[in-house]
Amino acid sequence: MTQIVVGENEGIESALRRFKRQVSKAGIFPDLKKHSHFETPLQKQKRKAVARAKQRKRHFR
């Protein structure tokens, strides 16, 4: 869970910037996109096969 504490003399813009930075470092947006819609078992299988192929290709360079 990403959480920030806003300082007494800190503006909301800088606090929002810090929050966005922490969210991006935590990897929340890719996870949110991955779980945003239902994925059929066939789609999941294809996605994993593509990921494995990319890993193999990167590994043998």
C-alpha cells in the first residue's frame, strides 16, 4: 500500500508528485491494467507463451 504524509508547509502539487513516483516504483499501474478485465484461459495461455518466447529470445542473444 503506497502512502505519503503531507508536510505542514508542503504544497499539494509536490505531495501528488511524490505519490505518483511511489506508485510507479511500486509497479501498481501494470498490475492494475493486468487485472482490469477478465482474461479467458486461452488468452492467458497465449500471453504466457509470448512472454516465454521473449525470454528465450533475450536469453540467447
